[in-house]
Amino acid sequence: MVTVLVLAAFVASLPWWLPGRVVALRVRVFNRVNGQENIAVPGDLVGMDRFKEVYSHPAAGGRSEGAALSDLFWYWLAPGPEMHQEHLEAGERYDAVARSTRGILSVPRVKAEELARRCAARGLAGAGGLVRLRDLMMPIWAEFSYELVFGERCPRHARDLIAGNADDVVTSLKCTGLRHMDRRERLTRYLLDRLPDVRHPLPGGLTPMERAYYLQGAFFNTAVVQMSEAMAHLLMVLAQHPDVQERALRGDPRYLDQVINETLRLYPLFGIAHRVTTGEIALDEHTAIPAGSVLCFNYPEFHRTGFDDPGRFDPARFDPDHPPAKELNHIPFGIAANRPCPAWRLAPIAMRVVAQEVLRRYALASSATHSRSLPNRGPCLLTPRDGTEGTAHRAVLLFMRFRDRWEDVWRSLVQLVLGTYMVWDARRQRLCARHFAAADHPTTTGRR
């Protein structure tokens, strides 16, 4: 009897200690497989006080070539990672791609708001009850991105292709599932057929397949994933801070902007941004970062420095009476001198509108864990505004908390196994290293 009770107590304790241990083990495995080539920023060599200075340095602009870590990111972003705007090296090809991206994103504010409102209205129709916020948001941003690119309403089959591709990418990034390349390649083939319908000129000097890869990486991978994640974080903080939710519901867009800023401070979409130095970066008379170094800029740590009680959610940090966000350790869209996110203007506008549409329809509540990586996809209870809260509402939140705790146990084990396999497989395939090696041998590849 005693043995049974001890075993029961041990099993019951698993959600409180096992996930953290497994995550720590996964980090060690990740570092072991990927080697120790990286320089952490901030770290022993570069302190927090020089984070922005080093990040902004012209020599800190290499993207992929020469970093073993790039093999893993290319693996997760395939197909066509060599055409992903974030991973293109500086040069004419990058300039052409960046111009096209800016052109597609150059939407008047009023039009962007109307588009976000229409997409949200369609995506929220029939929603309610227990949902995963990332899953709820993904079709909304799939339609939003589609209309930006093609200038017409997104048909259902295209929305499903886009959302399926984005979900597969982010699921593998979180190490909660393996890649399904057939799912991703179906979207590639669809985009290849639709190239003549894109409403803005596509980059010159690219093959049709490269143009399809460019669209898939920039607009139907990164844009959909990042906007869905950002909205899941935003709605989670509203669900877990009823006072903030109530004030945001009253419709003051300036306050909602503060909430968005604080959400992106506490839950930055980037964990680590890696850059490869293209030249030496002098730190003082005797110390320099050599060319070819891999700098890993830690966004969460940067966002926590310089704030009182940095782990507390407090939109008042961005009150108009306080220093402007640009003077704080707050770079949710990157640094202007080192390729910031091209959607830095459009994204907050669209996020605000979609949040307002959600709040107008539903009261939000969540008892699930809210972490930066959000592997649980943001469990939340949506209650129609004309509904009532009572015992059933409290029971649902209790169930959500219990379920989330136990999901953490199996999810951490899945992440350990699948993450280890994908890190190994990425190093085996060497997508990035082989691409640049082939580019250096034009006689065998015809690339140059």
C-alpha cells in the first residue's frame, strides 16, 4: 500500500518538475550537436551596454554563410530557405527582394485596418469555447497575407494550404512535430502557378521557382507564423489580466498600443538572432570580434534589462509620460541598422484591429502557462459577450490548468526526442553549407 502511495505521489509530482529538467537536457543536446562556435550577446565578451552598438555594426550583417547554426534554420524553413529574405546575404539579390517586400507591404493605414477587420470577422465566425489561440489566428493571417500579395479575397483551399504550411513550420520549430515536406511543397506548386497574379512586381533576376520560394518564405511562412504567434501572446495576456482586458475593451487605441508593446517586450517573437561577422569588430584597443564569428543576440535578456520587476506584465511602462519605446531596451522588430522586420509599421496596426474584433465578440480567460515559446499554442476560453460566467466557467478553467500541466510532461519528452532528431538531421543534410559550397564551384553547378 505504501509503495502504491509513493508511486502515485511521484507520478502526481511529474508536471511540477519533469518538464523543466527535460527542457534543460534538450538545450544541452542542442548545444552539443551544434558545437560551441557562437558568441553570446550579452555575454563575457560583449556586455548588455554594447548590445545595440554591436548589433548595429556594419560588420554584423552576415546572415547564413559560415555558421553551422544556419543549417538548422534552413532545415526548418525549407523548401527554398536560400530565398528567405532573412537569410539572403547582402547584395543585388537581397536588394531586389527587399524592394518587392516593401512594395507589397506598402498599404495605406485605412486599407490595412479594413483588411484586418474583414479577415478577423471571417476567421472568428463560429468561434467560442475552448480554443488554441495560435490555431484560431492562423487562418486569419493566412487570408490577410494572401490579399496583400494577390489583391483579392482568399479562397478556402488557398487558406488551408497557407495555414497548413505555416503550422507545419512553426510546429517543427517548437520541436513538437516533424517536418512534412509534402504539405509545404503543395503550397510551393500553388504559388508557382499563381505568379502572374501577384499584384506587385516580383524581384527581377530570379527564376520562377525562386520567386515562388520568396513568396512562400516571406509572406506565407514568416508573416503568417509571426503574426499568429504575436496575436496568441497578446490575447493570452488579455485573458490572464482581466483589468487590462476590460480597459482595452473600452476602445482606447493608445492603451492597446501600450499593451502590444509590453506584450512584445515580455514575449519577444525572436529568442536568439544569429548574425555572422563579415569583418572584424573592434571592442577596445586590445579586443576585437574576429571576422567569421557567429554572434547570437539574446532578445529576451535584452528586453528584461533596465526595467523594474521585468517579469511582471505592466503596460504602464509604455505610458506617454514615460520615455519613448525607442529609448528603452525594446526592439521587437529588430534594429534599424541591421535589417529590421519589414512589417514593423503594418504589424501593430493590424494586430490592434484584430484584437479589437476579438474583444468585441468574446470575453477571454486562460489558466494555462504562458511562456515565450508558447508550445501549448495558447489555450483560452472564449465566452460570447452576451454569455454569463459561473460555475461552469470556473470548472473549464480548472480543467484547462490540469490539462496544460500534464500536456507539459509529454510535450517536453516529445520536444526532446524530435528536437534531437531534427538537429542531427539538419547537420547531416547541411542545406546551408552545401548551398554555399556549390555556389563556390560554378563549373559544376552553373550558379555563377
